[in-house]
Amino acid sequence: MKYLFGAVCLIATGLFFSCQTKKEQQRIYVESRKDNKDTVWQKYPARTIDELASFKEKDEPAISKYGGWTDWKKDATGFFRTEKVDGRWWIIDPEGYPYIHKAVVALNPGKSEKQKEIFNEKYETVENWVKAETKMLKKYGFNGSGAWTNIDVVRQMEQPLVYTVIVSPMGNYRRDHLKKYNGKYEEAGWQGYQFDLAMVFDKEFDEYIITAIEPISQYKDDKYLLGYFTDNELPWVFDALDRHLTRLGKNEQGYIAAKKWFDERKGTNASIEEITDDDRSAFTAYYFETYMKKVTEALRKADPNHLYLGCRFNQDKGRQELTNPEIFKVAGKYMDIVSINHYRKWEPEEEIMNNWGEWAKKPFLITEWYTKAEDSGLPNNTGAGWLVHTQRDRGLFYQNFTLKLIENKNCVGWHWFKYMDNDPDDLTTDPSNRDSNKGVVDRYYNPYTDLLDQMKQTNTNTYNLIQYFDKGNK
């Protein structure tokens, strides 16, 4: 009898190891470097749909004309809105259906002479281009376009991709502010702001808000508009109080506002050496809220119907705004959805995403992220995206990243940066975008199908994946 028991144990143990071996064989790793300066390739895990235990791909519910799933319905307002349902945040489409925004950034034709030549051969007109590329993106499961899209062309479609609009009041003001310093600051942060400070306290900035935001009223009745961004990656540095008090001139409005705040908090005899991290945290909230109050008031006045998607925080270069609860508490008071550009990390971290939702009490969108591949033939010297070998590797990166997002109940979408590779010969483009493989199509409008096939798998299974993860599966 004991021999029979031992045999059963051996068989069972063999089956266990067989299953483990099979599971290990399914695990995929992608070789990557953080950029071209990083000489060491390392292997990173890439979880894919095929690896999910017990998940079976099946047809999703029929979609509304906006791309929402018709499996269930909430109150329809005629415009996009957000709602938390059974612990998960959703965008609710104009007809009341649940919706996740899956977009590509910068849906625009190329500008170089070669790109124009190929555009004319392939599409002839911009109307033909937007029709063909909208069809292509929808084929691969995308339902939207992100910032810096040619929205005037997109809106010509009878059923366009759900689009977003970005306006840049602070960016506009910075260009004029620079003139006071003969076109060059003594010291500027990486986004070009003096001492890495946004000039939120300047009365002149208020005029630029009106100039930048008033024109959005033309979109206020468009049901295909998701909402608005204001500015991009502004420098919400944690030591903003120190910088205002030590680097700005005493006649500058930023210094005067910060000194008044500091005196009221600590007393007029307090010295700069007495600044604590609690003071810094409180001031960043005040500094940030000054911006938020001004832009939100202007947005709501120009368009009361659409969502405010925030000012696009940046997860890069050790920025502390995304780990600052006070920033997110302020964001939650004004933003409908918090927007975050996600760089330098292989995948989003569950704890951090949970913190964003807990602090803001609002959902979030990932509004920029990408990786670039060597097989594109581009130099790939610029940009913050990870570097991999092939387009398929880019697709595996996409699956791993989006599965993390789908699993988190605070995420309501993602925007891949971007639609098209820039032509390195086009010197009018932003140098940070100029020579790298970021698009879902190459610089001559050819789709990267190995990438897009992997994207399609998660894009067209998003609703089923949400149900899968919400049942506690991993």
C-alpha cells in the first residue's frame, strides 16, 4: 500500500513540476535599455494576455457610436463624464455606456518634404488620410486621439475618434515672460521656465489664460470631445517655496506672493533656514491651487459640458509631484480626470496608482508613454522611452503595461505617444521627438503591424479583462 501511495505522490509531484515548467515557459522577457546611453541590455518580464491563467478571449459587448460597451448603462448626460461603479472608476459615454479611452497622441500627417510627397501619392487629400487612419486605428482597437491632434480634420468624420484638446496658457505666457530677460533666463529648468517655476502669481498670466481658453467655446456642443488639457508637464517642484524666496527678485510677483504666504504661516521674523518639509508641502499645494483655480474657472466659463483632464503631470527625472499627496488633493478638487505622462519606469506600480486614486478621489489617464525599437532603422537618440530590439517587443511592452493599468480600478484609459514617427530630416520638429521610433506607423505611413497586432489583443479585450481582474484573478 505504501508503494502505491508513493507512486501517486510521484505522479502528482511530476504533474506539479510539469505545470510549473509549462508556466515558466509561458513567461516572456524583453531585452531593453533605458536609452542609447545605457550600454547594458537587461531582461524585463512582459506579462501578456496569453499568460493569464483561465482568461479566455471572447467577443466583447457591442459598442456605442462613441466606443462605449453596451453591456450596462448609467444616466446619459449627452457628454462624457466619470462615475465610480462598484469600486471601479469609469468614463461614461454620452449615451450612458461604460467607456475606456484608448488613444494615440498627435494624430497628424508628417511635415517633411518626403512625407508630403508620400502623403500625396497615398492619400491625395487630408480627408482621405483621416478616413483611412481612423479606420486603421479602430481596426486595432483604438477609440480615441490624444493631445496635439489635428482636431479640425478629425471632427470632419461622421463618427470620429473621441478626441481631446490641449490649450497652453502658461506656455503662451512663458514666451512673452522671456522677453523681459532678453530672451534668456539666468537659470531655466528642463521645460524652459525660470528657476523651474511656473509664474502662477503673475497678474499678466491671467490675461493669457483668457486668450488661450476662450476659443474652446467652439467645441462645447461636440459630443465626440472627451475633454481638455491645460499645459503640459509644468514644474511643480517640491522646493518651490525655497526657490521663490531665494532666487526671484524681491520685486517679482512670485516672490511677493511667496513671502506673504510664508510670513502668515511662520511669522514675519522667520528665516528661510526655518523652512520645513511640511512648509514645502503646504506651499506646493497653495502654488499649484493658484494655477488650478484660474484655469478651471476659465474652462468652465468657456465650456461647462466637457471634462477637465488636468495639466499632464510628468513621471520623469525624479519629479516629486506624483508622490505628493497635497498636489493630488488639489488636483482632485478641480480635475475630472488626472492626467499623467509616464516615463522611465518599465511598468506602472500598483501602490502608486492606488495612491493617486486615494489622494485625488478621482480617476487617472496615462497620457504619454511608449518604447522604441532598433529595427525601425531610426537612430533613437532622443526621447524618454525605453529601447527594445523589435516592433514585437514594443507590442509586448504595451501588453504588459496596459494589463497593469486595466487591473487598477482608478485607471480610465491610456494614450500611446504617438501616431507617427518623425522624419529626422524635418528640423522643424521638437528635438526631443526628432529621430526616434515612437509611432504606430513609420515616418512614411506604413503601420508597424507586429506592434499593432499585440496592441490589438489588449485593446479588443479590455472590457473582458476588467471583468476578469475585478473577480480577483491575476
